[in-house]
Amino acid sequence: MKTSLLQVCKRTLNRVQKPVVFFLSVLIIITLASVTVFSQNTKELHQTIQLLQRSTTSLDQIKAENLRKLVYEIQPAIYIINREVKTIGEGKPLVGELEISDISILYFKNSIFEKVEFLKIRVLSSTQAKTILNIPLLAHFKSLQYIQFVFSYSISPDSIDALYVPDSRVAVLYSIEIPE
């Protein structure tokens, strides 16, 4: 009798364990999937440059150098201020800078936009963050590779993802630069 009671306990434990293990496995998979999806589109600018620089592939290192030049070196540029497009520098502009309140200008076809590789969009307040950038509609930006959102306040990466409709040809970056 003692053996049969022990066997019954083992069988019961095995029956209970299987559903519990299955439930925990599903829970872990869902948790890992949601962590992967979190901010899958938007990447922090400085971390992105560092990751590309550390890469072992020469293509990534070339991308890092190109991105670094676009961000930190003086380039021919477009500045959109109060819906007015101004250019600075000689040659076709490679960089564009504007506040998010002026993004509607980006949807108008303009030959000056064709060579722009990097757009920097400033978001000064959370009330401005209700404007959505539809990147696929920027097809006339033929050379566009990067868009950087610069925030003047704290924001989470998942909130940044809600600010735009993605396009696979353009990497979306962000930085937070809170004025002191």
C-alpha cells in the first residue's frame, strides 16, 4: 500500500507539473516577445553610432562614419523655420533641421530635398508630440537615410515610435537634450 500511495503522488505531481511548465513557458515566451517589440524601430543616436563603430563589418563602420559626419560636422543644410525653407552652405543640402510643428513642409515636393540624407526634427514639448510624421510620404527625399527626433523633455522610446509611420529605407533615431 505504501508504494501505491507514493506512485499516486508522483503521478499527480507529474500531471500538475506539465500544465504549470507549459503555462510558465508560454508566459516567458510572451514576455520575451514583448521586450523584443519594445522600441524596435527607434534607436538612441549616440548608442547607434557607437554600435556601428564597434562592428566587425566594414559596411557598418562606413555607416558609422557617414552618420557621425552628418551629425557632428558642418554640412550644407536646410533649415525650416516658421514654414520657410532656408539653405546654408554650398552645394545640395545633406542635412535638414526643423521643429515638428513644421513637418507639413516636408510633404511638398521640392528639388532641394533630393540629396538630404539626415533630418533632425526638434520636439520642444509633449503637446507638439501629437504630430505624426508619415515617412513613406517623403519619397521625394531620394537620399534620406536617417531621421533624428530631438526631445527637450524626457520621453520613452515606445512613445517615440508612436510619432511616425516607419519606412524600411530610413532609420529613425532619437536623443534627449533637456535645456538647463
